[in-house]
Amino acid sequence: MIYKNYINGVWLDASKGNTFKNIDPAHTDKVISEFQDSDEVDINFAVEVAHNAFKFWKNTPAPKRGEIMFKAAAILERDKECIAKGMTQEMGKTLAETRGDVQEAIDMAYYAAGEGRRMAGEVVPSELENKWCMSKKEPIGVIGAITPWNFPIAIPSWKAFPALVAGNTMVIKPAEDTPWSVCKLAEVFHEAGLPAGVFNVVTGYGTTAGFPLITNPKVKMISFTGSTATGKIVSTTCASYMKPFSLEMGGKNGIVVMEDADIDLAVEGVVWGAFGTTGQRCTATSRVLVHIDIHDEFIEKLVAKTEKLKLGCGLNSEIDVGPLINEKALKKVRGYVTDATHRGLRPLVGGYEIESPNDDVNGWFYQPTIFDNVDINDTLMQEEIFGPVVAVTTFNNTNEAIWMVNNTGYGLSSALYTQDVNLAFRFLNEAETGMVYVNASTIGAEIQLPFGGIKGTGNGHRDAGSSMIDNCTENKSCMVDYSGKVQKAQIDNVS
Ligand code: NAD
């Protein structure tokens, strides 16, 4: 099947008529479908359409916009299983996880729908008599969304639902590995009655389709999620156009396991955090810091649990770990592991790729891998591998543990396992990450909380939660002086 771009409520071929193939990463000989290989011409057309749609959409009452989001939520709920199965085929993670991905979109849709009846500004007192001061939120205009492949519908939903309910229009360029899920989202909006031109999907590659979205002057903001390397391109390009942008980027997330921790619980948290989604989450646990006194017991249990993980096709309910997304990702993981062995490190478990872990599959599979006794400054501890590789080291005391967990250029997520409530609160204060967990893994965000990170992970914005509307609106301060005379703020009435 050949999918088209969704522009102005209709499905269109790319102007040059080129397509690219979408491959099932668990069956690499299987082409699932083809998508439009779009370029600047297609992007510019979609932006023009979204620019025109903004003129009426911004004036549609927010509660009415919210009702459409509510209908979209119900359609997503109805189609959850079908979308989850298609997503597993498209990007490999297990069906339980793709169901979670769609559920996150549903949760976001309902949450944003409710916002249609809030969208609150502020009313504040004036320092002058007979003067009224308030602020209101206004949409920005056409928002360009550029999204990654690892949460193919959740992340586009984090961006689309708040932006649309706030009155913006959108052109989205999904990741080239997962365009299907975003085309499904367009179908959902279409069925929900979203007017033509408000949400537009243009598929293609980053440099040819993503970049022109950033540079188009009618795109008034870029909302980006992806790697820190691409985020830097987005950031410098937007800066040269004086265009607002939000960045959600990579992570290097650590779990600290104290000597009083429930070791079995911590082991479960590490296995789920490190190998869920085959380690391809921005919040994946890729570094583990264990108190020296419990190290041996912890490692023994971690290795035993990891060895039991079953690799294969995510549609099979007995499978724990799916494939990597593509050959480039496999080469990247292979490169990190090979380099580590050249530095004298030896994996306790894993450390090799396996094309066919069972008869049903042939794909980009990599055995979950654990390295122990890794120096905190080693590449394995510092760089985002984005695969099923975890590095472990020990610490002697709390200060050292907190220093270690913060010793990274990223700042997305961190976790602490302890029974000590005082330490738990100290960790919440001192962890240099946008998200902090106590007695839970580094993954598992909920949409009613802001999502994002600091340092190399973000630029101060947050998707989702209470910040989601702020992220895609401007505040307008409005003042009405009904005194009938000239009143001077900061000058009159000051003794
Ligand atoms: P990526 O940076 O390669 O691609 C992300 C998007 O940017 C894709 O749509 C891609 O086509 C586009 N792109 C690439 N080059 C571009 C360019 N020059 N101009 C414009 N667009 C361009 O990232 P990825 O491999 O798709 O995703 C994995 C990365 O995303 C990891 O680093 C992961 O940590 C990060 N991520 C972060 C979060 C978060 O919220 N912090 C969530 C998920 C993933």
C-alpha cells in the first residue's frame, strides 16, 4: 500500500512523485508500505494551507475545538488495538508497549479536550484606581512539529492535541521510520471532524522535508523531539530566523541502588528501564550505580533476569524484547560494544547481535547487554547508545552516588531505590534531571505531568502536563483604564 501526504483534509502525492519504503524491523525482508518522499515544495504547500486555516481555527471557540479533540480521543480508543498492531510492525516494540503508546495518545487527547474549557489567563489587581489588568493565552500560528520514531503516536499527540486545542494549526513531519502511525492520527482527526488544513502530515526525510519546515517563514514555532545532534540544528536554524522552538532531546539516565534498597524491585526496575523498547527510549536506563555492599547480590540477580529475556517479534505475547529500529541503530550499538571490548571491558551477558532469535523472525536484534565495573567517565556511561546496553558501577556513599548520577551532559530522568525517606527527598532536590523517580525505574511518564529535561536534553520547555498549553501559546497582557483620565503607572500614587 502507498500512503500519501495529508494536506488540507485530502491525501496527496508528493510533488516529485517519489516514495520510500517502510520495513518491519523484525522481518527485514518485508516491506510494509510506501510513503511519500516529500521535499520543500510539499512542505511549503502544507504550510500555506495551515496558514490559511489558522485564520478561522484561532477564532473557533476553544470549547468547540475541545469537543473535536474529545471525539478524536474516542476514535483512538476504538481503534487502539489496530493502531498498536500496526505500530509494532512498523517499529518493533512489543504489543504491550505499543498499546501503551496509543493509550498515552488517548490520555493526552482527553486531557487536552478538557483544556478547551479552561485555557485560563490571569486577572490581577492594578496599582491604579479604575483600571483592569488581565492576561489571555493566544495561539502562535502554524506550528511545525518534527518527531522521532520511538513513540510514533504518543509524541505526535503530545504536540498536536495541546497545539490544536489552543487554536494553532500544525504541519507535522514524522520520523521516516514511523510515518504510518502519524498517518493514522490524521485519519483519526479527519473522522473526528477537524476542519481541513488544521492538521497536516508531510512524510519524508529530515534534511529534505524536516529542514524546510524549520526555515519556512510562515511556520511560527518549531516543536522538536529527537536526538541532541538534530536538536542543535533545529536550535541554531530557528535562532537565525528569530523563531521560537521547543526541544526534547536525548538522555543518559541513571538508577542509584542504595544498600537498604529492595534489591529484587531495583533489579526489575533496571531490566524494564534498560531493555524495554529494546533500550530505545529517551528515558531508558543506561547507567546503574550500586552501593558497593550489595553489588554482588544485585549483579547476580540482574544477570539472571536479563538472561531470561526472550527476543523476537513484538506481536508474539511471549516476547520481551523486539528488534532495533534499523540497520544504522544496530551498527551504532555494535560499535559501542566493540569499542568497549577494545578498552578491556567484557559484557557479563549479551554483547552480540542475532539475526534470527527464533524461526519466525529475521531482523535487527541485539542481545540485552550488561557491562560491569565501568568507569563513570567511560563512553558507555556518558553517551546515548539508544540500544539494549547498560553500564554498571559501584559507589561507597550517598554523596558519591549523587555526584555520579549527575555526572553526565544529559538531564532527562533519574531514579533512586532506597527505604530512607530523608534520602529520597534529598535526591528529589539534588538530581539534575527534569524527571526523578523514587523506587521506580527511569521510565513511566504520565501525561498530566510536564515531560522533558535539562542540560543536553532540553531548552527549558516541557511537553504535556500543566506546561503543555504554555508551550504553544503567547501570553497577551490586556489593560483597560476606565478612569477617564491619564493615569501613570509607577508615577502616580507613589509616595
Ligand atoms: P533524530 O534526531 O534522528 O530524528 C528526529 C526527527 O528529526 C526525525 O523526524 C528526522 O527526520 C528529523 N530530522 C533529522 N535531521 C533533520 C534536519 N537536519 N532538519 C530537520 N529535521 C531533521 O532522532 P530519532 O533517531 O528519530 O530519535 C531518537 C532520539 O530522540 C534519541 O536521541 C532520543 O533520546 C530522542 N527522544 C527524546 C525524547 C524526549 O522527549 N526527550 C523522546 C523520544 C526520543
